Amino acid sequence: MTHTTRLAVPIFSETVDRLRESIFAAIDAGATLLELRLDLCAEISDDNVRTAVSNLPPNLLLLLTNRSSAQGGECPDDDIDRLSRMDRLAPWFDLIDVELETWRASERHRDLVRQALAEPGERPAQVEVHRRRRLVLSLHDFRGRPKSMQNDLLACADEPSCDIVKIAWHARSVRDCFEAFEIMRTCPKPAIAVCMGSLGVLSRMLAPKFGAFASFASLDRQTSTAPGQLAIRDLKRTYRWDALDASTAVFGVIGHPVSHSLSPAVHNAVFAETRTNAAYVPIDVAPGYESLKAFLLEVEAKPQAGFRGFSVTIPHKEHAIRFLRECGGAIDAIAERVGAVNTLAFDSDSGWRGTNTDYRGAVAAITAGLEKSSRHIGGLRALVLGAGGASRAVVAALVDLGADVTIANRTVERASGLAAEFGVQLMTWDRRAESSPGLIVNCTSVGMTPDTTATPWSGDGFAGNPLVFDTIYAPADTQLLRDARAAGCSTVGGSAMFSNQAAAQWEFWMGTSIDAGTYDQATAGAMAASVEPFGAPTDF
Ligand code: ATR
């Protein structure tokens, strides 16, 4: 069953023509509720506002807001003038938004609002669907969670004139979103609960799952009216807005930063392609073990939120294995071998499980490269550049495949630790060009967007015609790969490892296999569609 949550877009402009253009652009993009921000339309007369909102589709809801500066708006008028203007325009709207503090301030305010609610309507939706205009009572806090939040929500719910409760506050951590989910799910009246800021995006993306009355999106990436507000097209195309319902399973990538990860676009594309009732979101968890642990314990404590699995990226891969050890979760043999977990699954009956799919991604990418260049791995001299999280999975995979592995890293202490752990050789960073390996694997971030002309290997140092594998996937074609091809070497790009590790995550979460081509296609599509630089070179 499809959900009934309205996709709301705030509309404002300095001229009536542009206002009308924005309205139609929002309708075209899929908005089902338009919020006219009167306080951001100071130059437009009442008559022109009426013209702008006339003759719009009847199934579209129109909300009138004239936000005070005390609640984050820009209306310069005193409360009486502000409410009087809303009263004059109310007949052209289905809903009006009034701040709880304005409503509480005086009987005069409440009389004006009741008058605005009672004016005969000009829009068919009011007559046919709701019979009368509805009141949204709203609360905003741009600094953090309001202390009196629970009491204020109860006051709104108890107020007979209030039809819809709206609360928006600045999220201090991603865990605030869980409180927003509970408000949407359990409020006795239809509710809008928004966590503002980059840590609150889940409250906007997942609102339909929790039965919210509406979620707010901006017309495009430039016209957001609140921090963390996403563009309507991103919500619909990338985050599966139309497919969400109460039983949607939620997956996500945990990292810091995560906003530029390719994983949401790729996994959501596969969920859509396979008609899986699931959605995948970016989850920004602050660095440090305690932050990850607090988030995962919240997931465990609130199974009704529907979180079922996570990709784990920088800086939490080693924290994730520690969490599993502490909570008695199941760590599979590959994650133990690599010493890090990049994939978690959660089930409220069976608890936590973890694996490392970077390992499988590396094996698949290396094997494909060997086939392409007709080489055998047994005894092949492999030089791994870098000693971070990606190197760990690559070194483990190469050793298990039978290669003769050497590690070179800028910081020698890091490389020596890794070399000792996996029983492989060590080479100093400065002397790396003196070796002539049969396989070079770049696991450093050198060459990633935006510094795309950088390379960890000298352009004329490909003696012996090695196979060259770059784990960086942004850009798809790195300077290292270009130089290697120019020298006649076979190459493998980072997208092969990315899509193979993502396919392995699907299998770990869903318990069924998936055709590798499905993830190859989704990865290629997401890379082609992406216009922004990615946050990390190996942000699998
Ligand atoms: P990941 O988990 O993706 O591997 P990481 O743990 O941050 O990410 O590791 C990044 C790798 O890139 C490290 O090996 C790092 O070298 P240091 O250990 O010396 O930091 C390497 N790296 C980053 N910038 C580099 C540069 N300019 N030159 C050489 N190596 C670099």
C-alpha cells in the first residue's frame, strides 16, 4: 500500500511571476503540498498572492505560513498585523501554520486565527475533502532539542483547534531522528517532526515510513529554507520516497563524513530494480567508538524504527568489530581475518552479525584483472601502496590468493604493523619505484577527487608491464590508471571492487544471491549521475 505522507515544498519569491514559476516547478517535481512562505514574499501584494495560488490542482494542498522572526522566519510585522494578513489570504489556502507561542500569547491572537480558519474557502479541496481549513500548530528550535518538547506536543495534541502538530528542532546527533520517528508514529494527531541540520536528514527521508503528515523538501539544492532540507528530486529519485511504507526495511551507510558516499544511490537503485521493500540512507555518526556504540544501541532499543543493516565506512570499521565483540555479536571468518567489519546486520531476535565485504570486492576485482591480462596469482609479486582500512582487506585477499605481497606506506609505522600482522614484506615509501612488481594496488587516497592529477606512482615507472589496480572510484579513471594504460599495462578501476563489495552486502543482509551485473549496472549509473565529488577515496 502506498503511503499518504505529503511531500511539501516551501514556495517564495520576490515577484509574482517567479512565484508562479516556482509553484509549477514544484508540482512538476512531484510536490503534493505547497507551503507559501508569506514572510519571504514581502514584495508581493495580497492580490498578487491570490492570483499566484488560483486555479491550482484541487488535490494539491496549500499551506499558508507567515513565520515570525522569533521562530526563524522573516516577517517584520507585529503579531496582530502578521495574523491579520494571514486572515485576509486564508480563503485561498487549505491549511494555515501558526506557532504555538503565537497561539498561546493572547485571546486576540486566537480569535484572529479562528477567524482565518472559519472564512469560507475558495478552493474545492476544502469543500470536498476536509470541509474546513485546518490549523498546523508549530514549534521550532534552531539551536537544539526544546526542553519543554513533550509538554508542548501534548498541549498541541490537546488543543481542539489544532489539526496537525509540527515540530522542528536542530539535531545534535543522528539519534534525535529516532525521537522524531516516535512522534510521527505515535502522536494522537497527524504530525510533522523534522530534525534540522545534516544530522537530521533521516527524519526527512523516512517520514512516510512512520506515517508523518508531511516532510519538507526544497525545490532544488539552492533554495532550501532550513538546514538539512533535501531537494525534492533527490528525495524521490535517490531515497525512494514513493516506495516507502510502514514495513519498509531500512539500511544505511555509517561514516563520517557520509554525505558524498556512492552507496545510497547504488543500493537504492538495486532495491528499486529488484522491487525490494527497502530504503538506504546516509548516517553521519561522529568519530569515536562511543558515538558508534550509542547509535547501534539506539537501533537495538528501537526495533520499530526498522533498521536492518549497515555499511560501515571511515572511521568506524574497526569500531564495528569491537562493538560486535562487546555485545556478543557474530563475526564471520572473513571479518576476523581482515580485522575490520564493513557490514552489519541486525535482527531483533537474533541480534548483530558482521562481515567484511571489501575482501570479496578485492578478490573479484583482482581476479577480473588477472583474467584480463592472462596472469596467475600464485607467486605473483604484488606491491600494495597504503596501509589504511582498504589495504587491510586487499592484503588479506592477496595473501589468501597466494600472491607474494609487499606493503609500502608513507607512514612506515603503520605499514610495519600491517606487514607483521599478515606476515608480508615491507618496503619504504621512498624506494617503492625501485621495485618491479607484477601487480600494483593503490590503496592510498592519492589521485582521488578533487586532486585528480596526483598519482602515487611515477608515470614512467611501469617496468615489467605490471597489472595496475586502483581502489579509488572517484574519479573512475585516475591518473595512475591513465599512466599505466599509456605504458601498455592492463588496469582495473575502483568501481569493480565497489560494486562487488556492495553485491556481497546485499547477500549478507537479504540471505539470497544477486546477479553481479545488477550491482555493476547500478554502480555505473550512480557514477554517471553523480555531479558532486565524493568524500573519501575508498568510501565503500
Ligand atoms: P582507507 O580506510 O580508505 O584505506 P585511511 O585509513 O585514511 O583510508 O588510509 C589512507 C591511506 O592513504 C594511508 O595509507 C595514507 O598514508 P598514511 O598512513 O601515511 O597516512 C595514504 N595517503 C594519504 N595521503 C597520502 C599522500 N599524500 N601520500 C602518500 N600516501 C597518502
